[in-house]
Amino acid sequence: MSKLRSGAGRGRIGARKRQPPVHRSGRNGSIRRRAARNGAAAPPEPPLVVRVARPADVTHVPRIQSMILEAQQAGAIIAERTGEYLTRAIRERRAVVVLRGGALVGFAAAHAWESERFVSHSAMIVAPELRGRGLSRRMKQELIDLSRRRWPRAAIVSLTLSTQVERLNKSFGFESVPYCDLTRDPEFWKGCEGCIHHPHLKRNQQQDCHCWSGLLLPPGAARARIIPRDAYGHPSASGG
């Protein structure tokens, strides 16, 4: 009987064919990979939670600022907000957040002006991958409800260059008004200083600019007709 030569049986005639690895569940690893490639069911997506901000949400401030910056770089006209501004809005519970699995994917804030006669909504931002899913509407509704609970007699003002925001606000009952119907609080108007159109606003003595201006009155209130006046109290050419 002849002896086997060295190396016989290693991948040659007479060698046992190697079997594919078996997953501990009993399925072949190759079958599992093939199922994944064929579009096997993915884990369910975490639910989107829209709620009033809590003090612990200040950990999301860097993420909010990053989202605002990304939106600006993509061409959106949205004002920058300092970390202090965002932190105060969250700690004072006058902001709304959208969370998905603990990660922040949306934000908006409310701010009262002129001894709480007016309220504005600002810094509304939604993660790009979630736009078009109605989150802005859900946030706006939450902000309006928050504003009504906290400042029941305040009129909610809107000043925006975005046609999408204008349409959204009109769908909630905002009406177009002249600038003279908005708050005269100088701190409110400071928010326009970073806008490219601020020189135009200044030339028109804060009575006209490129932004759409809207107002949502509290239930049962009627808008008084105001004579538009310039920064010096003189009647303005801007109509109501």
C-alpha cells in the first residue's frame, strides 16, 4: 500500500468540502446576508415625539445651532441664535422640541414682547431628512397651544421671508397686517439686524421691508386699525 504524499487531502481529491458557517439560530450566514440584500424587514423607526422643552433639553443646544448653520449654508434665511438665547428658551419652557429615539430633530421657540402683549415664534428648524413629513405643522400647533396657555391675551406676530412659513401661518388663521400692527419693542426689531435686508427696513423707518408680516389675535379679540407712523411718530406712507 502506497503512502500518501505530503499535502494530500488539503483541498485536493479526497478532501472534505468545507461547509459554510452556520448562525447560532441555525441559519446559514450566507442566507442571512442574502436576505438583507433582498430588502428584508428593517427594525421599526423610533417614533417622533413633539413636546414642550424641559430644562434637561439644554444638552441639545449645540445640535440646534448646528442645524441652523446647516440650513443657512443650504440657502435658508434663518437668523442665528446664540447658545444663551436657546438655553434660556429651553430652561424657561417656552420652546418645543422634536425627538426621535432621544436625538433632537426639530426645534422652535416662543418669546414675549412689550409687557407680554405680543408673542413671536422663532428658530423653527427641522432635520433635512425629516422635512415634508408635517413636523413644522405639529411644532407650530404645539407652539400656539403653549403661547395660549402662557400668554392668553397676547397676539402672536410673524415676520418672515419664507413663503412656506407664510402659508403655514395663514393656515392657522394669521392675517396679513402692516408693520405698524406688530410690536414696537426695540428688542424684537434687533433680531432683524443680522438680515441682509436690514438697511431697507432702516430706510423705511421700520414700517416696510421684504418680510411678510402676520398677526394671530387671541380668541374673541378684534384688530384695531392703526395709522402707520415712522420712527418719529409721523404718519407713514405704508398702508394698512
